[in-house]
Amino acid sequence: MRNRAISSGTFKTIFDSVIPADTIEAVLNRCGAKRRCPPAISAPDFIAGLAFHTVAGPGKFGHHMKQLTGESITDGALSQRRSRLLEAVFPQVMAEALEPLADPQKHPEAFYQGLRLCGVDGTRFSVANTPSVKRAMRKARSRRGRAAFAQVGAAVMVELGLHNPIAAALGGAGESEMVLARQLWPSLPERSLLLIDRYYGVGEVLVGLPSEGQREFLVRVRSNLKPRYLESYADGSVLVEIRSGPGTRLVREIVGQVRRGGGRATTVRVWTSLLDWRRYPARELVALYARRWEQESFYRELKVDTRSLPQLASHTPQTALQEVAALILGYAVLVRHRIEAAALGEVGVLRISFMKTLFVVRGLWQFLELSADLLSPEDIRVVVRRALSQVADLAISPRRHRSCPRAVRQPIRGWPRLMKNSYTHGASEVTVVTPPITNS
């Protein structure tokens, strides 16, 4: 019953819109993939099935592949086919598939002054200690000794306001976060504002960031960096020059103090390429920097909510990289469902719970697997719309103005020890502090 390919048509249809089958075929041709006898499952369906497997919940790969395509194939045969996939395939598939989705009219929360808000950060996925992994991958060393598991590194560029991945770089040979992040800078969209943390707040990175096409940045920096101060502005910001080798770049430095609900003030020092202090006031930019934490929410949804496993399920370094890439592609499909649910409910995308969307959509895929041959395409569209309307009815209430204490119960480093929970209530207050202009 090959017609049962429509059983998970919601996922397959959206995946085909993310990256069409002919694009995947073109990627395989560029990578020099060898063609053998005609397979039971085409290469585009195989890659779609791997992405589906990472987000479809409990079940073996063979079961999920049958659910998506209607073809029965053993897990051993699927594993052999995965081992034959060239390493360059998935990076190119992600480059073709991931793209910005936010619309200034429909998603104003994803923009600031017409600039698309983007973030970049790194993370790691643990790989099980199989013999092939232990032979080929190194475990990180810390002051406590070797790590328990080898890890696959990832750096993802995310569209803030939607949690939509627009570029990703993976590494299984111990590459640093900086090495992976440098591969993402060319993917920064035009007319965008990149929000990044202190790890990237150094001259070597900022001088080399692309600037053409109004690509801007807002980055937090350490207090011990010494730029060349040039001019003070009325909003409290200062024009400074940063240097890296022979290269230089003008940025505005803003030092602000953030206090929430009468609590203790936190000093925040940021640099930005937005030099017009009248159009981009210092106080607005300090408050805007808090949006960078959406990157951490994205990783929680990607690694915890979607998977709920401590390690990757793959047993080799090659398939571990494939699994992470497929997970990001599957997440990109779920973002489309989330955006559609937000449109039906006429609320912001991030007010649509990712967990509830995932739960409802998984049930929808299961229902369509059992009933697709009883429903017309129009009936299926009605069912999908009703399911997403149900998600929209469960939209999260606006977030309260509350923060948790920045401390841990058993600190490993210099964090203060948490002895008793306390919370502060109220909106954040931002005060800009003008630094003295002293060039030594």
C-alpha cells in the first residue's frame, strides 16, 4: 500500500517545502554519491525519514520510516544505508534547507527597528561509549579528569522571536565553539542584528564580522577590555575603536546597570555596531540584549523537550553527526507548525508552547497513519487545522516580570552559594553609565 505515504503527510509535506526532493538529489550529485540498484526508499525520503525519526517520539527507525513512507525495511538495512551516506551530505542539506522565516508584519517581535534579530551560540551532544566512538573521538579533559562521554559540537544561528534555526555547523573532531561559529558568519541575513555573548566579545571576532547589507551586532564584553575611546554621546554611550591586528572597527560602548524589582543591580557592558545614538538609544539596546537568552530556550527545546535522552542514539561518529543534523531539520519542521498555530490564535509565536505543539503534532501523525486512506486531502487539512487551533487555544500567558537568583546550590566555580530561594518582582530598570574617556 504505497499510497499510505500520505499517512504522515503533515510532516512530509512541510519537509518537502523546507527542502524539495530535487534539491536533495542535486546535493547528492554534488557530493559524488554513488548510485547502485534502485532503492526501496528514495534518498530524499530516506533523509526525510531520518529527520522524522528524531522528532516522532519513541519507536525504532524502521517503524518511523514505515509510518512516513509505507515501506517496510529492517533497522539493520537502514543502519547500513546510513553508514554509506557521505559526510558532506547533511551539512549541504542544512545549508539548503535552513532559512529565515520571520515576516515584519506578522512577527514584529522578531525585529528591532526593521532589523531581524538573530543569535549564535554553541552546544554539545554526548555520544554513547561504543567501540567505534572510543576509537575515533576524543573525550574532553577537565580538572576532574576525562569526561564520561565523547561529544559532538554544534553551533546554530537562530532567528530570535521564532526560535527558527537559519544555519548550523557541526563537528565531531573536538572543534571549538569558535571554529564552528566562524562557519556561520556568511549566513547572517542582510538587515539583521546579531546578539551574542561575551565569548564572542573580542576584537578578533568583531572586526571580522560581515557588515555589508546592514549586518549589525550587539555583544556583551568583559570589563577588562581596553578600547580606544573617541567621543561621548548624550544618551550615555561612547564611540570607541577596537583593533585586531591591522584591522579596526568603530563601535559604541554602553555600560548599563540592570535592576529588577528593587533587587541588586547588575552591570552590563555591551558593544554595538549601531552607531546612531539618536535612532538606537543606549537604554533600549541594554534592555534588548536580554533577548539573547532565547538562544538558550531554543537549545532546551531542541535537546531536552524533543529528545528526552541523555545521549545520542547513534553508535558511530558519522551517524552521530547525521542524528544531530536530522534533529535540527526535524525541529525546523516543527517551527512551521508552531508558526501556523500562532497565526490561528493571533498570538506571538513564542506564546505557543513547544511541548504542547510537539505532543499534539505527534498524536496527529499517529492518527493520520491509521486513517489517511479514509480521508480526502481536504479532510486531512481540516484535521490539521483543528489540531493546531487546539494548540493555539492553550497559548502561554504573558510572562511575569520575575527573575530567579543567579546562584547555584553547590558551586563549582565562583558563584555565590544558594542557601535560600528568593525572588524579585517587577519590571527591569536600566540605567546607562557613561565611562570616563581615558586613553593610555
